[in-house]
Amino acid sequence: MYKKPEKPKNHLAARLNKFQETINLTRASPTPEIVSIHDQQELPANVINEIKHVFQLIKDNGQQGDYAVQLKFGELIPIFGDTQVAKLVEILSTARKHGYMNYSGNNLLEQDQDEDVYIKLIKTPY
């Protein structure tokens, strides 16, 4: 025997059912991928050793600043070596990208332009 569908008890119940059907048909957006310092790939050992070397140079020759040891880029150049400025800039950029050091300004420092920029030590690369 044919059975009639039950009538909703009130007009809100019918609307609620339609709303639930609409919600069930829509898909939730995928959760955004969280990117943090801890998700980064590990650096090769030679790069870590170079970062450690520059870190130690700044620690030994720098001065205590706002909650961190800091040294001006212009003061670091003669300590590291005047002929190896490009290598120093690359090391500082990599260290900044991985959260070991920080400095203001552009991602790549330039010898004559950014000599007054302070390089601050953030975390030890050991």
C-alpha cells in the first residue's frame, strides 16, 4: 500500500530540511596549507657550517642590542673578507630565509648601499 510522506509538523521544519540538503551538497573548501619555519627542508651540512661561521663572527664582534646580538653589515665585511662579499651576502640571505638571522631592507644586501644595516642573531644554528 502506498504511504503518503509525512507532512512537516510546521513550516520551519520543511525549510530546515531544504537547508540541510543544500549544505550537504556543497563541499567545504580545502584547508589552507600551513607553511612555517619548521616545515622547511634541511640545509646541506656545508651551508650550515658557513652559517655557523658567520653567526660566530657576529657573536664575537657584535654588540648587545635590542634583545639580540647585532653587527652592522659594513663592519662584518672586513671581518669576513673584502673579496668574499658575494658569498657573505648569499650566506646572510639563506640564514635569514631559514630564521637564523634578520636584517631590515632588501633580501640581498649591497656593499656600498647597505653598510649601516644591522644584522641581528635570532637563533643558534647548532
